[in-house]
Amino acid sequence: MGRVIAINDPVLLEHIMKTNFENYEKGDIQNSNMSQVLGNGIFDSDGDLWRMHRKTASHVFSTKIYRSLIDGPFIEHTLHLCSILERVADSGKAVDLQALFLRLTLDAFAKLSFDLNIDSLSNEGKDPFGTAFDFAVGATDERFFNPLWKFTERLTGQARKMRNAVKVIDSYAYAAIRQRRQETEEEAQARQARTGREDLLDLFIKWRDDDGRALTDVELRDVFINFVIAGRDTTAQALSWMYYEVMKNPAVEQNIWREVDRLGDQPNYEMVTKDMRYSSAVFHEGLRLYPPVPVNLKTAVADDVLPNGIIVKAGERILFSTYAIGRNKNVWGPQAREFLPERWFDENAKAKESQFKFSSFNAGPRICLGQTFATLEALTIIKLVSSKFQFKLVPGQKAPSPAPSLTLPMENPLMVYVIRRK
Ligand code: HEM
């Protein structure tokens, strides 16, 4: 493996992610480490394949669809979570908040993107999909630190565990695809009339290349897995880290309550886009300090010179850490490591101005397609959950730390007591 150049400067990031975008690819290493789980999906593809994924999926993200998501699955699944929180509150027992958020975002995302009822929130004990998925994503991340993984995984038994985990994940993906392929025209119309939209699977099944070729089941499976990692893990982790900080900062908690308590009971598109500015700042502040995609790697296609004069040779890699940029005092000022939602209202600091400074949703042409989706979902959850409940950290547990993964899960459960506010 050649040189890896680590950067944590927004100016250099802009060069890599936008100005000279065509020169920096995901590259072979990502594909070879990640393809067992992610296949040839949007996350590890480049060039025309990436463009096809991006263009096809982008049709799913529109204001009309956001409205129908808030009125439908976002509220529906969050109310399901609230009914569980009520039971936990009445029992006086502690619960793992991160696990609940992961189940919520999985259920909501599987339903709205593939019309798949995973219903992991109802299944309080077991979560076969989530368990297999977390294992596979964690094991994939370990490969980046072990160039000999193809050899060692066989010796340690990890290769077998990985195959089993992928089998479980695939069984869900293929079940959704099979079910959709068997749908008649009338059934498809009835489903789309019920939900008010074409979902991701509809769009990718309809897709044809210039020669009229459609995607195979394996390619559709890759779409499914890539979007689950995007739609489930990131938002749930962002909410877990955010509520952890809220529990430690009572003044922030009070401000959220003040905001959500003066709004009507039922969230809607206008409410979450216009009337939840403080909660939105809290969510973004959490993302700044705990970006769910903490590091990223790009490979140079041709020789290049970075704006600071560093020479990059073809084949060398650039590693950028959104986590490090989010905590960099040169970028965010002397209080960079503190949780201060107010910074998002500071017009002088123009905190939101640059995607290269706040890169938690990535930047440039590959900026996260689900940024608005995730923010609207998180704000719907914050509105419904914080109106009704307060969380208190169970004393004595270790401060949460990130577990090895492609994303940023907490290593240990986030154990909280749930207290009814109303
Ligand atoms: C708080 C939640 C989220 C965060 C912080 C986040 C962050 C990111 C980041 C950093 C990337 C770049 C990853 C890479 O290139 O390796 C990305 C890409 C992407 N995200 Fe998100 N994401 C979030 C939620 C979502 C959701 C809910 C969806 C789907 C509904 C989504 C869809 C995507 C897609 C499709 C890409 C690939 C874009 C491309 O390569 O062109 N994300 N996201």
C-alpha cells in the first residue's frame, strides 16, 4: 500500500471533494474490502456506476415525498417507539437508547424504501437483521487495518461468521425483491396510491441502461444494503450521541422542551422545517462532534498538487477525518470541543456556510443524498420523544466511546432511565 496523506483542513477537503473531484475516487481498496457486504452499490462505486446510482436514487428525494414521509412512516414508527418508552418509564427499568433508535430507523427506512416490514421494534429481544448487519459492518471496517485480512479471517473463523451474517442480510433483501417482482400491475398501483409515492425499489426496478438492460436481483440487493447503512445507522447514531450530550447539558434540554412544548402535538413538514430551529441546531451540533461517517478515504487517479503545495502521486490515498475537522480549533474556534448548539445561530461564525467545514454530510458532488431526509426524520423524532419524555443516564456506566465500524456506533449500550414529562 502506497503513501496515505491525512488532511483535516477544509481548504484541502474542498480541493479533493469538489475542485478536482474527478481525480479522487473511492478506488480499488474500498471495493475489495467492502464488496462482500456492500456489493457494487453507491458507497463503493465510481464513474458511470456511481452516476447511475446517484441519478436513479435522487428522484426519491423531493419535498412532496418528504411531506408524505413525515405524515406517514416517520410519525407512525416514532409513536411505536413512544409506546415502548411509556412501558419502560412505568417499569422504572433502564433501557439501551441506542438500540431503540437503531430499531426505529431500520423499521422506518425498510418500510419506506422497500415496503418491507422488518418490525424490529416489536421484536424487543431479538433483532436478527440488526445483529448480522452490525457484525458485517464492523468486520468490514477491521479489514482497512489488516492488509492480510483475506488470510487471517480464514484462520480466526471470521470468514465463516461473515458469510453467515451476509446470508442473513441477503435473505431480507431478496425477500423484498422477490415480493416486488411478483406484484401485479394493479397491486403496484394500489401500493403506490396507499403510500403516495414510488419507493426506491420501484425506481431501481424501472431503471434501464442505454441498451435497455434492467438491474439484476444481485444489483438490487446491493442498492438495498447500501441504503440501509445510509438510512439506519447514521441517523440512529446521530440521535444517540445527541441525546447523550443533551442529558449532560440540562440548559440545552430545557431549551428543547421550551421549543417543542409550544408547538402543536402532531409534527408536519412546516413545523419541522420552520419552527424547530433550536432542535435543528442541537442535531447539527451533535453531528459536528460525532459525525456518523467519521473518516473517509479517496485514491488519486493522476498526479496532483494540493493547495498547500503537497504533491500527490497517482495511486496515493487521501484520508480525511470529519471527526478531526469537527474538533479542530483552527476551524471551529477555541471552544471546538464543547457542545454549544448556540454556535449555529452565530451569524458571524457562519457555521453552516461551508460543507467543507461542516462535512458530516460529506461535500461536493457526492454530498449525502439523504441530508434533508435525515434531518426531517430526526426532528420528527425529537419533537415527539422530547415532548413526552426525559432521559437520564444510568449512573456508573462508562462514558460512551466509538466502536470499530465504518460508521460511529457507541461501543457499549447507552443505558438510560425514561421519565414521563406528560
Ligand atoms: C445523520 C444522518 C446521515 C449522515 C451524517 C450522513 C452522512 C453521509 C456521508 C458522510 C456520506 C458520504 C459517504 C462516503 O462517500 O463514503 C453520505 C453519503 C450518502 N448518504 Fe448519507 N448520511 C445520513 C443519512 C442518510 C440517509 C437517511 C440517507 C438515505 C435516505 C442517506 C443517503 C446517502 C447516500 C445515497 C449517499 C451516497 C452519496 C454518493 O456517494 O453520491 N444518508 N452520507
